[in-house]
Amino acid sequence: METTIERLPGTKSKQSTINRVYADLLKGRTLTTLQGLRDNKTMYQPKFISLLRLRHKVPVKDRWVELTNGKRVKEYWLDQSYRQRILNNN
């Protein structure tokens, strides 16, 4: 199933970073800050997660995960039930 969303209210384009992060989460991806740097060219992925939660009321889940080098990072995702509800409405 192709994931297409309209832009979030208050954003300028579908290609804005916050819309790309939201689209990735809707596709079922789990995101980390490191992936944000690599995939979305931003060091501020936690800021966009926070905006999704606070401004757009998106129920982003998170947990700490440990990398193979022993460092810990936050991992973010959306529950499948939320993703299905949003995608069925579009």
C-alpha cells in the first residue's frame, strides 16, 4: 500500500522535514536520531517528534535502545492501529 498524506496543518509543503518524518512513521518505520541525520538531513528529529506530539496530537511512541557500541538512543514509532486509522481516512 502506498503511503500518501496531505501536508500537516500549518506546514508549508509535503516535502518539509516534519512531513517527511511523519510520512516515514506512517509507513511503519522506526526512527532514531541517527536515522534522522542520515535520511532527513536533520539533527533535530527529536524536535520534529515533539512538534508532532504537541502541535499535531500524533501519538508517537518511544523507547531507549542500546546500539552495538553501547551507546543509547531513542527510537520512535507509531502504533499500527493509529497508522491504519489515518491511512484509511485518506
